[in-house]
Amino acid sequence: MRSGHAAEAPLTALLKREMADSPRQAIPFRDYMQRCLYEPEIGYYNRPAVKIGKEGDFYTSASVGGVMGLALAAWIARLAGDGNEPLSLVEWGGGTGALAAQTLDALQTGYGDVYGRLSFTAIESSPTHRSVMLAQLERHAAKLRFADGGEWQRERDGMRTIVYANELLDAFPVHRVRRRGDTLCELYVGWDEADGRFAERELPCEDERLPRYLERHGIALADGQTADINLAAPAWIEAVLGRIACGHLVTIDYGDTADELYAPHRMNGTLLCYRRHLAHDDPYVAPGEQDMTAHVDFTACVAAGIDAGVDEWTLQTQRAFLEGGGLLDLLRDHDGRDPFSPAARRNRAIRQLLLSDRMSESFKVLIQKKRGE
């Protein structure tokens, strides 16, 4: 009988090499999370596996009954108004394309004049998701084009533009910090040879951006408190708004303002992992095979928008946004004898989006507007 060790997973091997080459024998948690989620071909989002829905690891609001796109379409139509002005609609990080399909279908059937003058750009970095989106949006092929983020940001067309992103920012890699008395530490990740797994390392913070972030947003951590800092989210907000000459940026995600996210009752931060629809807080198991997210700090996102020249902004719960989009009007009477009828399924989906604690109150919608010249 032959014996031996199982072959080491490529992502594990890559991370161990990177840690071994580091002076601290460890890398910042932010870099670990980046590799686990986005490493080409072997990171979680770039593996050819189902991630969203019943067969995946988590659901999004676009997964629930197809009604989110109806509310978004109604909102877009109100913004577009009457006239013949061309409209550029952009979705960033659309995943399977479910929300894009819902939104474009609703615009085509309910707001044909608006649909007729829009173009749709899908910004999606995952090759797997691009192929899935292409099939999902085949009936809108005449309106559709794909672009990467850098390519789109370099364009300057002057068109009125609406960009939306649903559950994008929560998956940006985060730095993790912890207060120890008067010292701010950053969490690193190293390899624990004895346990045969990755493990946390708490080291003095050397990245000056992290204490500066806490100071700017008035965040005072308690002794022993861990916090997640997403530097990429406000940078993304500022970059996207810098590209928009006139229009709106809509960010839909779960999160809150800084005073809530970094309050003393959140001693362990907000980082969560999702695998096979189970949530847990251990990012060191199954690297590359589970989703990792952290709540979005909307205080920082609002500040980034103001820095980018936003004229108006509103922050509301997803429930308020959906109600404003007429979602309650979509509830339909039905005889109740067939729980699987289209009307019954839609009613359940609407109630889940409006009444579920997670999807109605934890999710926020930030709308930022630039009037242009």
C-alpha cells in the first residue's frame, strides 16, 4: 500500500510561499482575503463553481423572487423622465446577471421609451460570471457590452449615467485592526505548522492609512476591540463618481454608519464567511472555497462622494427604497389554493424582502447624485 500526504491545494501553497518570503513571516489579513477571493482561477470568485442561489453558498436580494429588479427599473424610469436623451446604465459586479436581467426585462416591458434610449454596460471581472451573464442577457444583446473597470473609467462620453452595484463593496478585502491599550495593531495571517492551518498574527500597525481612517471618521475603538477597515470601498466610490459627469451612483449593500459599525458592542468586527448557506466567523478554513464579507461603512462612502463632487445624497434602508419603488403595489390577491402559482411566489418574495430583518433593515441603499455642468 502506498502512503503519503494529500497534494497541497494551489492557493494554500501560494499563500505559504508569500508568507515565507515576508520579513514578518506573515501577510496582512487584507492580502490574505484578496488572494482567497480574487486570485485568478483559484480564488473563490474566479473558480468555475456555482456561488449564488440554492446550489451555491449564499443568496442575494436579486435571488429572491425577481422583484428587486422591478423596483430598480421603476426608480431608473423616474430618473430618466421624458425625452430622447441617451442614458448609460452600468452595473458593476453583476455576478450571475440575475439583477440585470430583472431590471432590463422590467424596463423593456413597462418603460419602453426609457429602454429604447439606454445602453447597458456590465462591469464584471470574473470570466465565469461573464459567460453566465452573457447567456442570462441574450435577449438584451443589442443593448449589452462588457467592460473592465479600468477601461470604463478611462472613457469620457459625457452621457447621463446611472451606475448601480448590488452587494459589491462588502466583498472588497478589508484590513483588520485591534486596539491594545494605546497601541493599534493590525491582524496578519501566518502558517501554523503545528496545527497545519493558517492562523491570526497580531502585530503593531505600520500602515498609516488605518489610524488616519479611524481619526477622520471619529472612530474610537475600545480596548481589545477588533474592527474591519475597507479602504477600497471609498476609493471605488470616488473613482466611479469621478467618471460620471452627470448622473447617479446607487450602492446597495449590507452595512451601516460608522457610529454603529464600530460601537463597543461590536467587539469582534463584522467579518463573516459563507459556505453552503452556513455563516461562521473563521476565515482560515477552506481558503478559496468560501465567501468572505464585512459590513460596509457608509459614513466613509458618503465622505468619499462629497470629496468627488456629489451634489445630493440619501442613505436609506433597502425596505424604504423598495417601498419607494412601488413594491407594495406588486402584492397581488390570489385564491390561496396554489402556493406555487406566480402570484403566490411573488407575494412571498416581496414579503421576504420587506419583512426579513436581514434583507429589509441590514441592507442599505446609498444614492449619490452629480448634476454636472
